[in-house]
Amino acid sequence: MKPALLLCLALSVAACSRAANVGQPPELTSPRDTEEFLAMTNPPLDLPPDSGRPEAAASLWAGTQSSLISDRRAAVRGDILTVVIEIDDRAEISNSSGRNRTAGDSVSIPQMAGIPQRLADKLPEGASFDDLADASSSSSYKGSGNISRRDKLTLRVAATVVDTLPNGTMQIEGTQEVRVNFELRELTVSGFVRPGDVDRSNEIAYDRIAGARISYGGRGQITDVQQPRYGQQIADILLPY
């Protein structure tokens, strides 16, 4: 199949998928289709053994999370904790560079064992060994650059422990979807957390998540309008100017 035909087919499929959303708000993802739900419904296999005594169920010193004195912080697969995202980063970089160089060369052979005098009559009119070559060059360069950027984001999202590594580090994943009219905002967070970094409120700051992957975006009519068309994106890739 020709590449042009494949391209037309791909564009047609993409257009059909967009046409299906005309006049309809974007669909929300089912919570049961996430890795978080799978972690909640499949608890770890190393459950604490039960003593089997009847009074153990009524004891205040039970090791379960329902106990009054138990640690309520997330610790095993399926537990939930809150990720606090407060990003307020600012970067300002300014630099400048300059270069200036001037060079000149002058060559003449007025005396060289009488050879210039013997050859002077054979040179074209106006030519002379007294000014054999005279060259000069000059170059100048100046550049400057300035970068100013600021990112600010304040969010809170619940994440689920999806796995516990052999060293006790927890792998977490969290998703959040908010739909307002015809625009859907999506927030995802994932990474690795040490149990000791989770505070007593069962919260953890984003800067304590190793390998943190935080995404805040959306899809819908507004996002679709802000994106360039497929033809423009392909032209930007292919055109050299």
C-alpha cells in the first residue's frame, strides 16, 4: 500500500474519531479500568496471621488499620494517600558574549640577490615586488540571550499504592478527572515513595516522590481548538523553512 494512501487512511480515522465527539462532552474514564482499582481489589498475599482467639477481634491492641492505635498511613498495596503538589519554580538566565578580531598582512621583496630587479621589466604594468601582497581582515561577533520562566501549580490528588518493592519503597499512582461543560481536565501522578516520608496526616509532598511523573492537561473543545491541524503539524515537520 502506498504511503500516501496510508496517510489518507490515518487522517480519515482520526477525523471520524473527532466527528463522534461533535456536540458531546468528552467521556470520563471508568475508575474500574485503572491500575488503582486493581491494587485495591487484589491485596498483598503477606496478610498478618490471625491468632484465632475470639477476644482478638475486640482488642484495642490489634494490628489492623481499624484499630484505634494503629498507624493510618499508607503502607501496603491498595492503601490510599494524598499527594500535595505545590510547584512554584522560577528560572532566570541571562548571558552575553562578544568577539572582535583584526588581522593584517603585508609582503614585499625589494631585495633578493638582484632577482626582483631582473624580473621587474617582465612584470605587467603597475606590478612591483615592492608591494607583492597586502591583505587585511576584520571580524566581529556579539550575542546575547535571556530566559525568564515561572511555573506555578497547586493541586492535591489521592494516589493508591500499586506495589511495594522488596526494600519497602512504595510505588504509587493517582489519577483525577474533572469535567466542566465540554472540557475535561486530567491530572496524573506516579512515582516511588518511602514510607517514612508520609506524614501523620497520610500526605506526602511531590518533592519527596522519586521518579515523579506529574501531568496536568485536558481534552475537549477548547484544547482541540488550541491544537494545530494535522496538515499543519505535518507541514512543520517536512518543510525546511
